[in-house]
Amino acid sequence: NAGVMQNPRHLVRRRGQEARLRCSPMKGHSHVYWYRQLPEEGLKFMVYLQKENIIDESGMPKERFSAEFPKEGPSILRIQQVVRGDSAAYFCASSPRLYEQYFGPGTRLTVT
Amino acid sequence: GENVEQHPSTLSVQEGDSAVIKCTYSDSASNYFPWYKQELGKRPQLIIDIRSNVGEKKDQRIAVTLNKTAKHFSLHITETQPEDSAVYFCAADYYQKVTFGTGTKLQVIP
């Protein structure tokens, strides 16, 4: 059973460009979560999704950020018009039920 | 919302000694408390967890205790080894919204 997959692992964007991060949950997992981690800091909850539904997006900035988990395909975190402050590691996690989140390897976004 | 505080922020122990990391949470509705280990540049890995209906759980050299009344929980690592060196995060789960502590950087000195 493959683990949580994320791609790309590293992403470099210029200010003003769009960043698109993908997350494929573990097989059989229907819950997906996105977190942001700044260097030397903890993980900050951004959004919790189930298939075709956003359950809780209270941790996600209101502007420029959006997330989806379509019926088919990976979950996508989209950041429009990136700024330097968006540089961070973005982790997704999946779980088959309540609790027990398993993390992907992360996408390290660098905005130049 | 939930607030999780974690102490200490750094911890150095001699190999073979025990390490204890403590966390407090604010929302009494939180009912699941996982602990994650994160090595430099790697993903967080779940090492142990405890539900609110349990006071203590042990898995080999790792144990977690939970005091619901005081709203604090602790991670205990016994017989520490150099490979235990990492950043450890506690977390509290409130309706699937997990709030993480700020992390403890554990260094095990050979």
C-alpha cells in the first residue's frame, strides 16, 4: 500500500505566478488535510476535505488560496499570485476515518 | 479555537536517559492526542496516540499519559538512543481539526 504521495516535491515560482500542489491520499483514505510549515516552526492546519467537499477551511487565507478534492484524481492546493511569504513546506495528510493522519513527504515552495 | 502549548522547546539528554515532553490544551472537547516525530527535511510520522477515554498508553520505549481534568498530556521516551534525535510535535484533535504544538527539538548525546 503506497503512502501519501505529493508532487512536486520542490516548486519554485516567481512572485505573481500560480502554484499548484497535488496530493494523492493512501488507498482507501477519504479524508485529506493540508498543513503549512514555516522553517523552524510547527504545522498549521489549513483545510480539511472529503471527496468533493470542503469540510473545514478555517485555517486557509481567504484570498489567493483554494483547495479541492475531486471525485477522481488528487487533491489540489492552489495558490494564486504567490508572494514571498508563501514560501514554506506544504504537507498533506490522509486518513481512512476519524483520527490517525498519515503525512505525505511535503512540497517545498520557494517564491523568488 | 484550540490552543496547544508544548514544553520544552529544546531538550538535550545523554544516551540511555529518559526524555519527557509536556503539552497542554485549551478545549475540553478535544478527544484525540497524537504525537509526531519529524526528522530534518522529512515528513511528520505518527509515533503514538491516545484517546480521551484512556489515561496512559505504552509502545516499547514510548509512552503517553493524559490528564483530562488538567488538560495536559506528556510523551515519555525511555532508554533514549541517538536515532531518537528529532523534532517532536504534540497535537490535539478537535472535530478533525488538528492543532499542533510548537515542537520540541530533542538531541540525544551519544
